[in-house]
Amino acid sequence: MKVIDWVDERLDLSGVRHFVADKGVPVHAQKIWYYLGGMTLCLFGVQVLTGILLLLYYRPSATEAYESVQFIVTQVQFGWLIRNLHSWSANLLIGLAFAHFFSVFFLKSYRKPRELTWVSGILLLFLMLGFGFSGYLLPWNELAFFATKVGTGIAGAVPLVGRFALRLLRGGDDVTGATLSRFYGLHVAVLPAITTALVALHLLFVQRQGMSVPIGVERKLKPGEHLPQMPFFPNYVLRDVLAWYVVIAVLAALAAFYPWELGTKADPFAPVPAGIRPEWYFLAMFHTLKLVPSHVLGIEGEHLGVVAFGLAAMFLVLVPFLDRRASRGEPSRLFTLVAALGLLYLVSFTIIGHYAK
Amino acid sequence: MLMSDASSAAQRGSRSSVAAGPVLARLCVLVVLLVSTHPLYAQSPPAANGCVACHSTQADSRLATPAALFTEPDVHRESGFACVDCHGGSASSSDVARAHAPAEGFKGKPAGQTVVATCARCHSDANVMRRYAPKQRVDQATEYAASVHGQQLAKGDLKVATCSSCHNAHGIRRISDAKSPVFPTNVANTCATCHTDEKRMAGYTLPGGGALPTHQLADYQKSVHYAALTKGNDPSAPTCNDCHGNHGAAPPGVGAVTNVCGTCHAVFAQKFAASVHQPIFDKGCVECHGNHAVVKPSDQMLSAAAGGACAACHTAGDASDKGTAAAVAMRTGIERLKSGIDDSGALLRRIKNAGIEVSDEQLALREAGTKLTLARTEIHGFEVGRVEAILADGMKVVEAVARAGQDGVAELRFRRRGLAVSLGAILIFVVALGLKIRQIDRRDRTRRASL
Amino acid sequence: MQEGSNAFDRRRFLDALLTVGFVSTAVAMAYPVARFLVPPASGEPPIDTVVAGRAGALRPNSAAIFKFGAAPGIVVRTADGDLRAFSAVCTHLDCTVQFKADTSELWCACHNGMYDLGGNVVSGPPPRGLQKFTVNLRGEGDDAEIVVTRT
């Protein structure tokens, strides 16, 4: 405590102290979902740390990328561990981000006054997907190369701006070393900068507004009655830390028993390997686009599919403003249904996409 | 002179008619001018163009084509030679009879032995050749006389190839020119113009009897030599003249085949020459590898079973046949080393993919590959003991690499165990933290209860 | 419930366990990170450049095989003291070439292929010359490193 006193003498931490001492977290049956956001943040921290470590040895050029990853994994002390952690943590991070998103969606935590928290959160979800897509190419192996080719090809299917977007993403007409450079810049500089700002905002909002309570629980309260509170520090914080350690344990287990392989170095002139498909978090979208017929009412199927996904993304951002009933504190069965259908769609199409030829 | 003729004529004319004089004079001038400039009567320009100028206007292609070809890249024309240097005659005369006069040395179109004599006049004279191409040989005519072509020609057979058949007579390119018929990649096709022609080859026989075949080009195009020459960018790969001779072309002959193949494949020839097969095989290397269709050899050839090269003389499954036993022993050893190398290679690739450094082991495995190549060379001595010694060295390398590979697998397991230990530590902490939380909660409850 | 001292002891034990757990997990995380930061012995990935040895170890008219990635290379010091480096993979059937001091040539034992000290084929079956590398010296005197680069 002496250190804190030393800082307090210089920077006056009384505001912070009162905030921490008074802050409470509501206690109710659904409070388990509160921890998902923190777990996502923990994994993001792991990504930043392991990412910076990998940065010290990785070389972002088509001739050296694969070899540098090979060097990290075979020559650098514990390089295999750092690389495995980074690869697995990426997948877990996106999984947890989706879990956190769905829990908020179902519990309607996005309702007034937390609309901005939701908007920043949705944008963060898209950013995480961007991290996954850009980072996947960096080892420059066969699977990554062709998955990127397919993925950026889909970007080209956006009407009007598709061609431009494809060239912007690929750094040219084809996936080449230029694409690698671009994705590297995105992955280590652009996306982290935007994410840091948005995470700071998101956390600021959460800290200022406290935890949201589900509508059902709120409505059961009699007038003047308050929910029991758990002190934020140390009770909630310790639980949060426990959740983080559980996440890290899962991560370590995955890295130990399912190590990530190097694959074969990408050869742009080799034929596309059979059954190429993106990582699991894009599978649902990918498989949907495959199923859309090539022409619907004269419009190209792929264009229609991409536009549909774009509209879905816009809808998601605007959910708090569209859900009138929730913002009034009333049960909103329609949006619960939408959330359930969305979850069902994503899970089933991911599974189907995985097992499809 | 012409003008004075015209003017005196005009003056004579002027006595009869004063008005017609100047007109007639002008007419005469015109006629003389027209006549004197007509090509048929014009003074021909000196040197080579005389022949070409006339011949190139001929309708008959047999006369026009040589002239046209001579104006294309031609090593003789570029060195300052002209038609008359080979054909004789006079280039400066415009009159056909005078240009082609025997008195001027006109030889016409050389045929048969005359062709050789015409070319040899310069190309067998060192003093002449030294002035134009000092390094060029001057014994081609002598070689030719010793060749099958030369010997047939001496007997009066005009169907055989002479100098111009392969080198052309007009439009002769240097042999380093890729369009020359005797540029290394073109030689086979040049020989084939006659040697694939059934009608032309009818009546000729092989030295050992039997009709002269016409499928040599088709066979050669299946060979590794052809592939190396045309696709492998290896100009040292053999074509017809490398084995049969250039100008002294003839089949190598009994006993000489091994020497011929041995000019490039020296190690194999040495081993074979010391082996038991050397006095037995008439055709040396050709017995197993063929002469023109020399395809890439495979280990399948080393077998007395159907499809193997040994099966021609040795019986499979015959316990008393020492050759069969040797073939079986050598082949089994080679297959064992091959599969050992493949398995070790696969193991190294697998653990490399999993993240273990294996470049040292991959380097060592190359040594085993070298031993395999050396063993395949040693087979040509047909001594099982020597082959097995080399294969044993190779297997030692494979075993060492396999052990190193197992070390790699052990390292992977060690990593996994290390992570499992860390996992244990984390779980202990998680349990302790859980207990702590419960403790704090209980303390808070008792504190609130006592309030 | 429990006597006060028992609860206190239990709390002390739990705190101790917690501290031990926290420290050990922290060390388990910090130790690999610390080792990761230390540069590995091999320096950098052997893609384009590799250290083939020390200048002093190579006498005139001698050569040494070195590792370039997963393939062998050979660095030669000519009789004049010049340093040359080539891929030691014979262009014929991938055997490893060696240096013959008596003829100052690079020789492949498999089928008698011979290369001169410019890497060019002199005799035998190899279809092409040996791949040439660039050689530089890093440092001074006998301890200087022979740095071989793929051109």
C-alpha cells in the first residue's frame, strides 16, 4: 500500500479510491454472463503481448515470412510456445467475443442508456474478425494464401465498390507479397490503434454506467427495492481474475495438445488445394455464399449475398435504436427471436460448412 | 562514241531532208539509250551479283532457289566467296553461253564424288582454312571416305548423303547458328530426313544382317539424351553424331559400344569393363539400356522377373542361377535403402511441420541419397559384395537420422509435458483463488449479519 | 462454526497457497517470455545469408562444407588466397561435391563430374555449373566470419 500512498501524494487518487470503494456489481441469477467481456479483454491482452514478441522475429515479405515463422518455432527459445499461444488465443478470442456479443444480445443490455457501448462493441467484433483475417495470412503457408485469395475475392463481389475494395485489400489484382505487406500493416498498426481507442471507450462506458441488469430481473423488483450488490473490489475483481486464469488454462491445454502446424510454404503458381475454405469464424458466411444461386432475378448471386451480409451488419449496429420495447424496459420477444435465429444460423452453418465437401 | 555515230548519221540524213535531220537524230539517240539500258544488253556489274542477278529472275525454282538462298545468311558469301568459286564459269559475262563456258571452268551442278571434291578443295587444305577459320579441322573428307556414306558413294551409290546433304550447298550457316541443320538440336532431324524414309532405306542392311530400320528417330525422341538436349538445355547431351561419328559416320561396332557410351559415362564403363558381363555382352551397354531409345533407368530393371533387364538371360526363381541370386540380393538392398530414406524423410518432414529444427538431419540424409546413387553405379560391376558395402553405409546414415527423428518426437513430447506442468500450476492457483473468493464472501456475509 | 484461531490459520494457509500459486504461474509465464527475448545461437533464418566459418580455419588450396538451410554449400580458398563459395549440390543427381586439392577442382564422387573453381563444368555428366554464392568477410584477421549470401 505504500506505493499507492506515494502516488496518491502526487496525483490525488481520492476520486479513484471512492469510485472503487463504492462501486458494486449487481447480484442475480444471470450474473455469470458478466465475466465474458473481461475474458475477451484478457485474451486480447495475450494477443498483444505474444504479438509484440512475435514481431521481434517475424519478417513480412513473401520470400522470408514462412522461413521466419519456421525460425521462430524451431530456433527461438520457446518460440513454439509463443506462436501456439498466439494462434490459439486468436481463435478463442473470436469465440469469446461472439459469446459476449450473444449474451448481450439475448439479455438486451444494449438498451438505453447503453446504446453507445453496444455500437462500440459491434465495431470491436468486426475489428476482431479483421484481426483474424489479416493475421491468418502472415505465416504465408498454402492454406493461408488460398483462403485469403477466396476471402478477398468475396470482397470483390460487393456491388459498385467491389473491384476497388479488392484492389485496396490485395494491394493489386492478385494476392502477392504486396498483400502480405498490407495485411501486416493492418494487423500490427492500423487495427491495434483503432481497437485500443474503441476498447478504451467501451471500458469507459462500462465503468461509468455499471453493469446492466436483465429486464426480467428488473421488472421483478418492487418499487424502491434494490438488487443486492457485490463489492467491485475485491469480490468481483477476484472472480474476474479467476475467469481469466481459467481462460489461460484452456489456452495452455490447447497449445499443448493441439499444436499449430507450419504447413507448406505458399506457392502462388500451384493449383488450389481441394476443399479450401476459410477459418471457422468465416465458415457460416462462406458456406451461405456458396449456396446462393448464381443468379437471382437477374442479379448476380454473390452480389446479393454480400449485400445481404452488409445489411445484416448494419442492422446489428442499429439494434439498440430499433428495439423500442427494450429501451422502454419491456420484454422484447421479437429481438430475442432474432437473436436465437441468428445464433442457430451461425452455429448450424458453421457445422455444415465444416463437413461440406 | 554512240553520240558521234548518231550525229554522223544525222549529218548524212540532213543532205536528203533538212527538216527530218534533227528529229531522226533524236530518235536514234532514244533508241540507243533504250537498247543500251536494257538488262539483256547492259554491261553487267562485276563480281558475284552477275550469277545471282540472272538466276534470281528465272521461273524454274531449281535455278532461282539456290540464288535466293545464297543471299540469305551464308558463311561462304560472308567470307567473300562467290558462285564461281565452287561452280566455275564467269560472273562478269552477261551471255549465258559465255558465263557457263567450260573454258571458264564451269562445272555445273556437282553430284556424287564431285561434291566432296569441290568442298575438299578448300576444306582439306590447311593453308586455305588457316586464312578463314584457323581452328577448323581439315580432315573431314578423309573421315568421310571411311564412313558408310563415303564407302557407298565410292561404289557408285548416289542415294547416300554427301557434304551438301547435311550442310546445304547455298545458305550454309555456321554450326553454332541455331538454324543450321547441324546445330546440335537439329542434327537428329537432319539425319532423319533420309533415315526415316522407308523407300530410300530399302535395300540397305545392318552390319550383322537384317534390314536397316527407320524408327531410330522415333526411338531417340523417347530417350533421356533427347530430353536433355532439347528441354534440359544441356548441349553436351549426345545426338546422332556423338555416338556414330561426324563425317566418319558408322555404327560403333561390336566391342566398341561400351567405349562409345563410356566417353561420357566413364564410371559405368570402367565398372562394366571389369565385370563378368563384359566378355559375354556383344553389344555392351546396349544389351540392357538400348541404343537409341535410352530411357531413364529405374530400379525395376534390376530383376530376373518379367519386365526386368536380367530376365533376358537369367531365370527368376532358379536357385542354381547365380545371376538371379545376385540380382535379387542387390535389388532387395537397394529397395531397403530407398524405403529407409523415404521413411526418414517423411518423419523429418512431419516433425519439421510440428516445429522441430531438422535441417542438420535433412543435410545428413542427403548422404544416404548419395550412397544410393553410388550403389546404383556399383551394380554395373555386378559384384554383390561391393554393392552391399555401399548400401550398408547408406543404412547407417538412415538409422542415425531415424534416431535423431525420434529425438525430435521426444522433444515434442517434452514440450507437451512442460505445458501440462504449467497447466497444473495454473489449476492449483485457480482452486486457491476460488477458495479465497468463498472465504471473502463468507466474511462479508458474517460482517453484514453482525451489523 | 470454527474456532477463531483455526479460521485464522486456514486463512493464512490459503493466502500462502495463493501467493505460491500466483508466483509460480507468474514465473511460468515470465520465464518463456524472457528466454524468447534472448537471440538464438543461429542468429537469423538461413534464407539468403549464412555464416560459413572463420577465415583463419581455411588454408589456401582447401575447402570446407557448410550448411545453407537444409542443403550443403562449399567454401573454397584458392591457392592465391581468394575465397569462393558454391552450392555443393551436384547439378547431375544431387550428390555432394568435394574439393580435390591435387587438381584444384570440385569433384563429384558419384559419376566423376568435375567443376573448376569458377563452378563451371569441366568434365562428366553434370549439365550445368554449380550455383555461385557471394562471399564477404565480416570482421578482421583470422577471426573474421565468412558470410555467404545467395545472389
